Amino acid sequence: MPEWTQLIRDVPDFPKPGVVFKDIMPVLGEASAFAAAIEAMARPWQGVPIDAVLAIEARGFLLGAPLARTLGVGLVPLRKPGKLPGATLEQSYALEYGSDALVVQAGALAPGKRVLLVDDVLATGGTLLAARALAQQLGAQIAGASVLMELTFLNGRARWTDAAPLHAALVV
Ligand code: AMP
């Protein structure tokens, strides 16, 4: 196992009882681990035609920005409601209790651009599917999705029916 994977910390019962939160902040806090993690996320996409990273608020920003720089492409943030000025597009999605939404600035990308969706953790897959739907509202083509870590027991990958690849740098 690469050294960076050892730095992901399990926090039981956060943010609520029964959830084991995967805390990636120690990885980001150590220069060599951070670099290795971004390199592991970037590797499968080197040479793949991608125009922009679409990074999911909030931890997706921390990984999406260096990943976009590594791949030599721009970044478009997918934000929580109420954060972005001007005309926006919105995609809501169900949570265990209630719902949430992702928002992007209308016209953030010209139609037909190839995008890579980026987040920290793939759990049930709901967030990534909402990001994909929002990218489609923008008229983007999905080049793929990249997460630092996939939690296989939640089976989010089964919901990723897209032909484009979904890559996880660490699968547990
Ligand atoms: P899901 O939509 O269920 O795939 O959840 C993925 C989103 O929720 C990502 O943006 C993660 O940041 C966050 N998330 C879900 N489960 C966890 C977990 N166990 N540890 C850390 N983040 C999580």
C-alpha cells in the first residue's frame, strides 16, 4: 500500500452514529503524501482528452484543483446552493434524510467540452450521479470520474452506469 493511504484516518460515529468518516486531511497535510495521492488520481487520465475538471464542494475542491493543474486543464466548481453569482443550473439529489443540491454557473463551459468529475470519497454514489447530471445540463461530455477513495460496501459503483470510466485511487 502506498504511504499516503496509511494517513487516511477513520473517525467512528462522525458526523452521526454508525458512520465511519474517512478523514483525508492528514494526507493533504504532508507534502509527499499529498503529491503521491494526486499523482495516483492523475495517472489513469494522462493522455485522455479532457477539457476541464468539475470539482465537487468541498473536499473535491482540495483534490480537483491540484489534479486539474497536473492534467493541464481548467477547473469548474460544483457548489452548494447560494454560493455562486449570476445565472446558475441546479441538480438536487436525495440524501438519507432530506435532499441537497449542486449548482454550477450557466455557461461555465462551452457545450461539448469533455469533463472529469472529481470528489474525495465515493460512498452511495448519489453525489457523483448528481454531478454527472449537472455536467449534462451544461452540455458537457463525461470523460470520466475520479475519486481518491471508494467505499465498496456501499456499492456506489453499481450506480455509475456511464460508459466513461470511474477511477478510485484507493479501494476499500
Ligand atoms: P455519496 O453521495 O453517498 O457517494 O457520498 C459521497 C459524498 O459524501 C462525498 O462528497 C464525500 O465527501 C461524502 N462522504 C460520504 N461518506 C463519507 C465517509 N464515510 N467519509 C468521508 N466522506 C464521506
